[in-house]
Amino acid sequence: MLRTFSTLLLVGMAALAQTPSNITAPNVYKDSEMAAYPKFGNKDYVRTIFRRETPKFELQGPVRLQEFVSGNKLELSLKGYLELVLNNSTDIQIQRLILEVPKNAITRAFSIFDPQFVGRFNATRSSTPTVDALAGAATLSNLNQPLTLNWQQTAPTGTQYTINYNASKASTNSAFANLNPAYASNLNLSFSQSLMRGRDLQVLRTPILLAKSRQRATEYQFQDQVQQLLTNAENAYWDVVGARENLKVQEQALALADTSLKRAQRELELGALPALEIYQPQAVYARAEILVTQARYRLAQTEDALRRQMGIDLDPDLRKLPITLTESVLPPTDNKPFDKETLVADALRVRPDLLNQRQSLDIDDINLRATSDALRPDFQLFGNYSIQGRGGPTLRRQTIFNPNGTTSPVLSTIPGGFGDAFSQMGGFGFPIIGGGIQLRLPIKDRNASANYADAVVTKRLDQLRIRNLEQNLRLDVLNAINQVENSRASVDLAKIAADLAQKRVEADQKRYELGTITLFFLLDSQNALTQAQSDLVTQSVQYRRNLLNLYRRTGTLLTERGISTN
């Protein structure tokens, strides 16, 4: 009966004392079905505790690629390409999953309010030889079966309370036992409340506040990492554009070299060109072939890197498709000057790495509050209330000893059991009430003092780090603006140089046909045209890179590209 009642009481106390919580452990295993976080009272509690299965991970393939397939090629604008990168980049998916760790830390921080339950039952039988006639038997045999149920929890107010229930059954062969077996039941309620140190609820919730603050810092780190990864991805896009345009320039140069070589060979056949003059156009043509071959391999290399960025390399069919990029190599014609102070102000307001560093001040304030509280005296109020009962079959004897020294026989037995002990306890007939206060006053606490001093120094260091980062940020933005403006001027000059080189080739072609210049000068002007066109491509792509770098330095890349990290 004692065991049955103890089991029922264990379940009842746990159900009554369980407090609902709004915090649940997030399921980070998106690729498999897993049991929910075990919570007492749920129908699957036992299964999730004792039969938790090992999660099975199944990585998904790239998505949305078919949306950009046109005919037998993959056609990508910059916007479409970045969408594929956001959806399929393994690096970005890794950063997204890292965000789950601080969420789990918040759940872990709330464990300071989790209840702790301990149930203990044991049985002990002992046989002891006696040396005293009052022992009640020549060989004393006892059986003790105590049960202990303990529930301990910290309330959101900081109050620590304990509910402790004890029940026991004791059997003996002693002739002097009045209750055999004897049952005991005891319920004790106790609490303690800090009145000085730890009384501030903000200090009590320090682990939770730190976890939430670190989560915000991790979100800023995530935004910064995404911007860096998108910068790398967009640079890969412009690498392909630049390689594609450079291949076109080299192919055009090869066509010019081929035309010049065929003309020279024809002139050589007609005797209008000395035999020694044929080597130069042949060398120019061979050099042009080498440059075209190198440009083709360079384009293939950059396209492979582009496929890696958007995850198309994981699809064995689509990764074979040729890629067509729709963005023009020439930069926009908008030459509106930059407002430097506005861009610096925007960077100071939104750049994730600076926001992350500023978040450290919030952590410093939390640590300062906690370490300052640790310097206060520990003054606590405590109290307890207990009720108890006894029960069991009562043995009535005539007296303790018979005249001849033997034990008095049992005259009658009054039935009884554990119900008597529990009923007696429930009647509140034998209460124990206590309470008091405790003051623990450290005469000298060097540990707490040093911790507080460290917290002060840490906040000062973080303030200086923020100032240093703000200064570097301003310089970064100004340098990025200068690079963009320099690229604008370079592109304009490269356009002029390419136009003049084209006109020079046309003029030298006419002069060569008239015989006023030799083939050497015509080939030289063609080489100058190729170099000028190549410079225009290089400067145009560099302008795109510098503009991208400006967005990165001001922290507005995601906004400029219409991307949200939520």
C-alpha cells in the first residue's frame, strides 16, 4: 500500500508543481522528423525520454534552377543569380544554421527556473545481536523502508522553495514495540528569499539577458557574413562578365591578325612584300591565338566558380548547361557625386560589424550589474512548515514486564496502517513551524571586487574599440567613395582611348593601302586597339567591383540588392 500511494503521490505532486513555459527548444533538425522536446505530462513523454531516435539528415539539392533555364542554356541576370545564391549557397546555409545555436542558448538559460524532482525509495533489513534486556529480543531484527519525494524550484521572483515528502515503514521483532509495523508520514514546505544580494530580478535573469544579447550579436554577425558571401558571389558574376568580354576582345584581335596575315601572304605571293616581313604578322597571329586560348580557359574557370556559388554544380544535368549573363559590362552613366557625410552616417547606423560591437556594451552592462550585486551582503529570509503523522497496528500489553521478568503478553491488537499516519498528517495536529533570517557579510571579498573591476575595464575597452571601429569605418567609406569616383573617371578615359584607337586603326589601314606606312605600323595600331578595348573591359568591371565594395563598406548591400535576412 505504501508503494502504491507513493507512486500516486509522486505523479500528483509533479503534475501540480509543473509550471507552464513559453520557451521550447527549437527543432534544428529540419531534414528529419524528430520527437518534440520532452515535457512531463505529454502522452509521448516516456517515448521521447527513453526511445529518442537518432536524427537522420538528408541534404536537399539546389532549388529554383529550372526557373532560369531558357532553351539549352542558363540565362541569369544579376538579381536572378543572387536569388539562386541565397537559396543554394552551402556557405549561406551554414551561416543560417549557426543562428540556431544562440536560440538554444536562450532555452538553456531559462533552465534556472526549471524544477528538479528527486524520488528515492530503499529497503534495509538488519539483524543485530543484543546485549540489553530492554532491546526486546535476543536477536533484534528490523526492516526499514523509507520513501523520499523532493521537489525544488526557483520562482521567477527569485524565491527558492522546496516541497519534501517523507514516508516510511518500520517493522521489528522487539517485544517493546507499540506500533508494529510503524508507519510515518511527513510533509515539509520550505522557502528562502534573498533580500539584498540577488534581489534584483535583472540580476536573477542575467543568464537569460546575456543569452538574448548574444543572440542579437549573432544576428549582426550573420548579416555581416551574408554581405561578405554575397560580395564574393557578385564578384564571381563580374569575373565571368569580364572574362566573357575579354574573350570577345581577343577573338576580335585574332580576326584582325588573321586578316593582316592573309593580306601579307597574298602580297608575298605577288612579290610586293619582302620575304623577311612575313614573320611579324605570323608572330602576331600566333600570339593572338595564344591569348584567345587563355581567355577561353579563363572563362571556363570563372564559370565553374560561378556554378559553385549558386549550387548548380550539385545538379549533374544542369551543371553542363552553358551560362549566359545578361548584365552589360559597361557601367551606368549616372555620374551624380556622392554625399560623403551621408554615406558615412548611414554606415555608422546600419553596418552589422559596428552594431555587433555596440551590442557588447549591452553585455557589459549586464555583467556590471551582476558583478556589482555580488558585492552586496547576502541577507536572506527563510521559513519552513512541516506536518507529520504516525500510524500502524497498536499492540496493547498488560504491563511492560511480568513478575518473573518475562515480557508482558499482548492483550489486544488495534488495527491500523499507513492511512492512519497520512490522516494524522492531514489533520495538521502535529505542525512544526520555523523561520528566520540569515546575514552573510563578507569582511573582504577580493574575488567579487576583482570581478567588478574586470567588468569596468571590459566596458571601457569596448567603448574604445567602438570608437576605433567608427574611425576605421569612416576611412573605409571615404576610400571606397574615392575608388568609385576614380573608376568613373577611368572608364570615361578608357572609352576615349578605345575610340581613338579604333580611329587610328581605320586611318592606318587606309595609309597602309596607300603605301605610306609599312605593315609594322598597322599591326602596332591593331595591338593598341586590342589593349585599349581590354582596358575598357577591365575598368568597367573594376567600376562594378568598387561600387559593390562601397555598398559593402556602408552596410547597405542587402538593401541595394533588395535582400532581407529575416
